[in-house]
Amino acid sequence: MNTFSVLIRSILLSGVVLGVGGLWLSPTSHAQNLTYTPTPSNPVGRAPQAITSGDFNGDGLWDVATVNGTSDDVYVMIVNGNGTCRGAVSFGVGKIPRALVAEDM
């Protein structure tokens, strides 16, 4: 571990111990109830090995693609623009793909 990461960890740890930022000093009357939304699941094959992004459908939003070496395909997920993706579409690409690059040609 390098000196910089040790220094950062020490600063963060001292901030937590001392209650910097009101972590331990804020009264309980100001506590808020937090709710968590489950993370959406978007399956992208059995063994994704590489990922890339690009605007694959021309809508101005960055879509996502993964390559799967065990199922010999690429999964493409089109982004909806509201934090969700459409279901992944699989494209067969040949035997044991290992890398993936997106380019606007």
C-alpha cells in the first residue's frame, strides 16, 4: 500500500472517529428515514468478460455492450434515458470472443 492511500485512509478514519460532518454530533430529531430501491437486474450472459459503451441506436444516449466468451455472443442493452435499460439483446459473434470495442464509423 503506498503512502498516499495510507494517508487518505487515516484522514477518513479520523473523520469517522471524530464525528466530522456531524456524523455522530447531529441530534436524533434530525434523523431521516431512508428508503432504498432495489437495483434493477439486467442479465448479460453467462460469463461477461469485457464491456464497452457507445450510442448504438443514434438516440444520443450511451448504451452498453458486453462480450461473453463461454456463450460466444455479445449482449447489447439500449439505455432508456431514465436510469433503466431495455432487455439485453444477444448477437452471436463466433468462437470464444475476449474483447469488445465500440467505434463511431
